[in-house]
Amino acid sequence: MAQKKSFSLDDLAKAHGIERKVEEKKEDYSKYEPKKYKERNNFTPKSSNSTLFTYPFNFVSLGDKVEKEERKLGKNSGKIECSLINYTPIFTGGEKSKSGKHTTEQFLEDKDNYIISASTLKGEIRNIIETITHSCIRCKNEEIVPEEFKPCDNLKRLCFACRLFGTTVEKADENGNSAYSGRVYFSDAKLPKVGNSTTVITLKPMGEPRETLKKYYLDRFGEIRGRKFYWHHTNQLENKKNYQNYENIIKDRAKPTTTTVHFLKPLKTFSFKVEFKNLTDIELGMLIYALELEKDLLHKIGRGKALGLGSCKISINSFELFEENRYNFSSFTPNRKVEDKNIYLEKIKNRYLENNSQVKQLRVILNEKNKLDFSKGAYLRRDSNKGNMPEILSYK
Ligand SMILES: [Zn+2]
């Protein structure tokens, strides 16, 4: 057995996009069981019997081995116009200012609009597609990624998400290529600045209680137990515009560990577009699915997800394809009705949406209605003694 390298919990937290402000010693790997990949797939976690408790996120299991294939160009090029409505307050960070040790952040904006950046949108959609298609995991700490999910390292054999969205590999191929840019292009989502759309609030610290990091993130082999998703805060979604009580739950006073943000009030409508070229029918179907999801399923976008911010619905308003082999963004032929998207959804149904354990888990954790009670806040200290985190499906 190869000796594992150590990594810090800060690295781990960073790899999972969470803020962490507590210093911690390097992780000692010697206590984990040696990795046995085949065994792990049949392994039922002890957590299946543990008590359900409220925690802001959970992990969609990784599923089967990632399938890597050569890139194939499809015939579908065109664009999709979308709207995005935030059902809970939303925040994406713009300009920062400091007063002593306390930071205040504006919502990202240009002169005329509030903005959700293209890379934020693309990240969210890619994350969902990676989960459904068992794609590779791009994570700074490769040590904790199971062998079969390590990032793609050969441009000739890429996972589904890398084929669609692009990737970079360490070693260039014989033609000197080490990057592939993908075939999907997002615009920023914009909301024109009219009226009084933002509210100032000082948020409770968004870092997690320190003891939960290794306890919840790693399985008994010392590897990540899945892909992280945040629960929606059902009680806040029911409030919609009456979010003032919600503010009382998530607000705090100005101190070094808190941040004051200008968030957008609920029920604002952003618009953005997604252009694509040479997608196969399955790739287009997957893109359409990941954008709209299903009835009652919502995206989580922006910061403060643990506090319930950023629950959003994306809808496709128009869907256009070029005529075959006439790829030119200046001459769209509106030869597709928005309903035609179902043709492409149908193509992924059998292979990806039915009997896919990861989709079943997404249907639970992305559902706007769930059994968890966040009415008293996101992280409840006493919960950290309740044993392992139950699997997503046990919350169904
Ligand atoms: Zn990949």
C-alpha cells in the first residue's frame, strides 16, 4: 500500500468551495483503512441507520466508474435564452471594502445591471452534469479523490463533462495541445438596476464547525464520500417576499468573522443565454436538463448556500438551432419551438435519468420541499454529536 500524503483541512475546505477561518493541524492519514476500490462499490455505509438530522449539505454518492471516450462532434449548434428567478435572497460577491477587520461586499454589478457571472452559472450547470454522468472530479487535493474519478489527463479520452465544457491536462499531446476549450458558452446573467433591489445584511459566519469537516467529507478510506450539494431551506422558500423573519435567523453583528453583504431580495428575474456548437443530441439533452432540472427542483447559486441563500429556478424561454452544418452565430434560424427541447430530453431519459442513483439523490436534495428544519439556523452545534451523516435518500 502506498503511503498517503497529508493534506490540510483548509485545502480540503477550499477544494469544496467553503470558507474556513480556523487553523487546524495536518490530517493524519494512517488511521484510514487501505483503499480497496472494488469493495467500496458494494459497501453499505454504517450511516444508513443513523438518525436524521438537519445539516446544510450532503453528498451525492459518486456512482459507477467514470466513462472516458474520444470527443465526437455532433450536429447541434445554436443558442438557448434563459431566465433565472431567485426564490430566496441571493448574493454574488462584487466590490469589497474594509472597515477595520470587518468586510462589506457589494452585489456584483456593472453600470446598469446586477450580475451573476457566466462562470458561476457554468459551474453550477457543469456540477450537475458531472454528477449525473459520473464525470471526473477536478479538485486541488487529488489525494482524496478515488482513483477512478481522478481528473482526465488525456485529451483523447475525456469524461462527459470535460468533453462538453473543456479541460486542461498536465501533459501536452503529440500536437502540443494541453487544453480543450469545450463547446458551451455562457453569458453573464443580468438584472437591470431599477428600484430598490438590494438589502444590506451582516451574515453569520459561513465557515463550518471545525469538527464536521473530516467527519462528514471523507469515507472510511479517507476519500471524499461524494459530490457536495446544499439543501434548500423549505421554510424560507415558502416565505418568498416575506423574508424579514429569515433575516433575523441569518443576521449577526459586524465583527471580523462576519461579512456584511448587499444581497438581492427574492423574486428578481435575471436573463442569460447559452450558446453551443457541435453538440450531440445526448449532450444537448443533458444541457437542457441541467438548466431546467425537473418540476420542484431548484438550483443553488451564489454565496451563503448554507444559510439558505440563492435558491433559483431557471427556465428556458427560447431555443434555437442552426441548420445543419451552417455554423455561424450571426444567422440563427428559428427552426425550433421551445417545446422541441423535449426531443433532446427524450434522448437522455433511458440512459441517464432512469435508474440512475445519482439522479435519484439529486431529486431529493435539490427539491424545494424537504423534511429538514432550518428555522433556527444552518449549523446546529449539538448535531455534531449525532454520528455519521445519513445518506441523502434516507431523507426522502
Ligand atoms: Zn474529466
